[in-house]
Amino acid sequence: MGKLLFWIAVVLVVLFAVRLINHQKAKAARAQEQPPNAPQKPGLDKAEEMVRCAHCGVYLPRSEALMKEGQLWCSQEHASIGVKER
């Protein structure tokens, strides 16, 4: 029983070492692909504020929302209909 546990431990250590080596290789490859001062892809560096449509209640990014009469809307159609009673 002791020998079986020993070999299981050896296999686990080897698998862990292989995984660690592969992780380091992948990290080095990513570092070579992109210089350290390269700009990030747009939209991935900062989360955008989500707002709610005054008519249907759907949440959407502020940059896609339509502002009309002090309210935020998801579309021109909902802005023309107005606020929905809930």
C-alpha cells in the first residue's frame, strides 16, 4: 500500500511540474507577442456604466443609451412612447 501511495505522489508531482512549465512557456510567449507598453484592446481596460431604459427597464451601456427630456432610453421608439407605468 505504501508503494502505491508513493507512486501516486510521484505522478502528481510530475504532472504539476509539467503544468507549471507549460504555464511559464505560455506566459513568455504572450510577453513576446505584446510589448509591455502596448495599449490594451479598446473596451477591455475599463467597465462602462450601465443605465436603465425609462420605458422597458432594459439595462444598456451609457454610450448606447439615448438621452431625451432628462430620461435615458434604449431606442427612439421607446423615447417617443414615454415612461411606462409599473
